[in-house]
Amino acid sequence: MLLKLIFPLGKMLVSVVTQQRGTKAHMLISANLYAGTVR
């Protein structure tokens, strides 16, 4: 499925953003990603 492709890419994106902006952005993005995955 498409989610299987999107999820690893999202994780990579999250780790990149985390390095650049810190943990607040990481938590926000991971929460949004998780909510989108659950739906």
C-alpha cells in the first residue's frame, strides 16, 4: 500500500526536521503523522 512507502519517508523527514529545529517540531510532526496513519 501507499502508507508503507509514506511511513519510512515520513520518519526520515521527521529525523531531518528534528536535527534542524529541535524536539518540539519533532513531537508535533510525529503526532500528526501518527494521527494520519491511524485514520
